[in-house]
Amino acid sequence: MSLRLQVNLIITAMLAIFASVLIGLQIDNTRRSVHEEVVGANVVATQLLSRMQWVYGSSGLAGMADLLKQVGRIRANEVELRDDQNALLYSSPPPVYKSGREAPRWYTAIVAPPLEPREISLPTGRIVLKADASRAVLDGWDDLGSMLWFVLTGFVVGNALVYALMGQILKPLHQVVQGLRHMALGDYNTRLSGLSGREGEQIGAAFNHMAQSVQESVEAKRLAKAATLALTENRELMQLIQNRIEQERGAIARELHDELGQQVTAIKSVGLAIARRAADTDPAIEHSARLVMSCADQIYDGMHRLISRLRPLALDQFDLRDALRDLLAESQLHHPELVFNVCLAEPLDELDDALATAIYRIIQEGVTNALRHGQAKCIDVKISTTVDRLQLELADNGSGQVSQFQTHGHFGLSGMRERAHALAGSFTLTQEQPSGVRIQVRLPLLKRDKNAKIESHAGR
């Protein structure tokens, strides 16, 4: 049901109540008027006829009948003359005023006063006086009919006028509804203008402000969705790049280990052989050979350090647990004062290669930062697992501050974060008290396919 029809029905109900009150008041006034008129006329007629008994004394009932015929009808009364045998000698003529018409019985029952007939006794008969309110009631009925026509006309005209006015008043709402429908269809450029009245202007301004907000919100959501999609694609690309980098690092590390390592070993062996042969014959050649052997050792050590940075070969030969212990042992070898508290979950040998590499690199970068920026003396490393999650915690007691890692140029921290996010995980960096930094990484627990592992080992 439309608002226009609802308002019109309310106005109709109010008009109906008002009309009912008017009709009720009209009927009540008519009833009072009829009662006063009929009662008064009945009293006057009774007193008049009571004073006319002298006619009976001189002429008897016949003279009384002649007098009543001359008097005719007494207003609002019917007069009957009866003898002592109850025979009707005279009856008032029918009313001439509005003759032939009568008010409805239900209306007469409402407004006509219930008066008992009055009798005036005569020596040989009686006069019966009956109140007759039919004419007064008919006058009230005619007045009521005129008023009903007036009320009905006003009712119809008033409703039509209200309906037309409500159409004009609610016209801005129809424009608002149309605007909302356009917006529901995706036309967020919809704006309202030209609404009449102060309220219309306020509605238009509120609607336009809402439409602008919705348009900006939709645009922001679209941009956010595009940014999220781009971020997802970037993370996928980053993961692919990281995997490719790790593959290339592994290939370079293996080439260095297999090719350059053998060449360096061969150089050292040849230098050793030359030094032994020239030991007794040419001390200068022996010295030069041993310098070559020393350079070969330095090249070999540098190559191994470079290989460990390019690709943790321990991950190819052992599980993550052993690779991490090897990494931490090497760090402690270069920093004898450093203390490691290590707690590694069991088992870690079935982790996916990408997950194991990410954990290794995050711990490697975290330890490097703790030593380089915080001069830490104690580092806690903890790895725990649940059914579907792996949690890594790395905390140190160094002097590093979180704020200094959040400045531009700390690519190691960004790399750790990107590695975690690329695997759909989370990365948190918090300040420890009284000193130190804590890294918390949560990652989905991805396990390696055993068949793929077997094939990988078979390929190597």
C-alpha cells in the first residue's frame, strides 16, 4: 500500500469520524427540539381543551364536536371525542403540512418523545389528546437529509482534494524512489535536483550526499579489490621469483661445489706435489708452491662461505633441523661469545621445500640482524607445529630497536616479511623488554610429497 493511499485513508477516516459527530449532534438537536415542541404543544392543547368544558354544559357532546371541527387540527396533537360507550364522535383531520410523507420508523423511534395520551373527562364522554410528533420529526429528517448531502459532497470533494494535494506533496519522494532504483541498478552518478519546498531541498541534499558517499565507497572498494588482486599477484610472482632464485642459487652453488671445488682441490694437490719435489732442490719454488696452496685454501674457504650463502646445501642432504643446527653452529663458530637456546619441533623432515627454505632464510637473516644491528649475546630460536600451522619465534637480547628496522633501506626485514606473506603466513616484529627484538612468524604447515622427494633424490 502506497504512502499516498495510506494518508488518504487516514484523512478519510478522520472525515468519517467528523461527519459521524455532526450527524450525531444533528440528531440529538432534532430530538431535543421535537421533544420541547411536542411536549409544549401537548400541554397547551390540554389546557385549552380543559377550559372549553363550558361548551359541553350548553350544547353537550354535539356542541363539543362542532367546536372541535371548527378548531380543526391542533399542532402536534391528535384529538378524539368519544361518548360514554367509547364511540368515536370526532377525530382530528390528517395533517396538511407535508401531507403524504413520513420519516423512517427508525429515525422516528430515535427522535420522537414517548408521551402517553391525555384524557379530559366529560359527564357523558371524554376527549383523548394524543401527541403527534410526525411533522416535527419529518422536519428534522429533511434537515438531516440536507446535511447528509452536504457532508457527502464535502467528504468526496475533501478526499479528492487531499488525494491531489498528497500527490504534489509526495512528488519528491517519487523522485527519491526513482533515484534509489537507479542506484540499485549500479548508476551511482544519480543526483536529485529541483525538489520543491524546504523539506524537498533537504531530502535532495541528503540523497545527493548519500549517493556521493556510496559512489566513493564503491570506488574505494573497487580500488581496494584491485589492490588486493594486484598484491596477491605480486605475492605469487614474488614466490615464483623466490623459487626461481633459490633454484638458480642452488644450481650455482652446486656448480661451484662440483666444478670450482674440484679445480681448487686439483690446484692444491698440484701445489703440494711441486712443493715436495722442490723441497730439497729449489727452496724458492717450494715457497711459491706453498703460496699457491695457501691461496687455494683461501679460495676454498671463501667458496664454501659463498655456497652457504647462495644455497644451504644441507637442506639438499639433510632435513631442516640439521640444516638449522649447522647454520647456528657456524654462527657460533665466528662468534664464540654467542649463546643459542634452540627448541625445534619434531619432525621437520617432511616440510615442503619452499616452506623449509623460507624458514631457513628467515632464521639466517634474523640471526644476521641480531648480530649486526643489536650485538646480541643470546638468541632464542623456537619452532613449534600444530596440525596445520607452524610457528617460528626468534628473540635476542641485543640493543636493536624496532623503530630502526622500520625505516627505509632495511631490505632484509622486507624480505623476511615477503617470504612469510608469499606462503599465506604472518610476520610480526615486536620490541622486547628491557632490550632486544622478537620475530614471530606463523605459516601454514605444508608437507612435501614423498614421491616428489624420491624422484628428486633419484634425479640427483
